[in-house]
Amino acid sequence: MTVTGVPTITTTALPDATFNAPYTAQLEAKATPADLTWYVSDEGALPKGLTLDTATGTISGTPTESGDFAIQVVAANSEGASQ
């Protein structure tokens, strides 16, 4: 028997980025099964120049716009459960 659960995102904040400077941040979550797909919800967007790797949860790139950005990420497991 396999018991699956909803992934729990454990990253609570991201480090600040600097305009036109390389940036990398790793999102973390606890999940069973552990294979997750990450995405940014419709509640926000990453700054231009940054992308989210849907397989690893890594946000990276070089931001080409400045400002405050509120984003909400979602982690979904292979069973369809998400947070």
C-alpha cells in the first residue's frame, strides 16, 4: 500500500535579488512521493529575466526589472496533490 500526501512547501522566503545580477534560489518541499512539479500560480509572476525550473524548483536568471514582487508557488506531486 502507498499512502500519498499533499506536498508541504518549506521555503518561507526568498533572498533579495539585485537588478541585472545573476540570481539563484532553491525552493524546498516535503512530499510523498518526492517527485514534484513546481509552478508559479496565477497570483503573481516572477520578475522579467527570472524563470522557475519546474522539475527542480530552482528560480534562476538575471532580473531585468526592479520592484517588489509577490509570488505564490505551487508544488504538485505525481498523484495530483498540490500546495
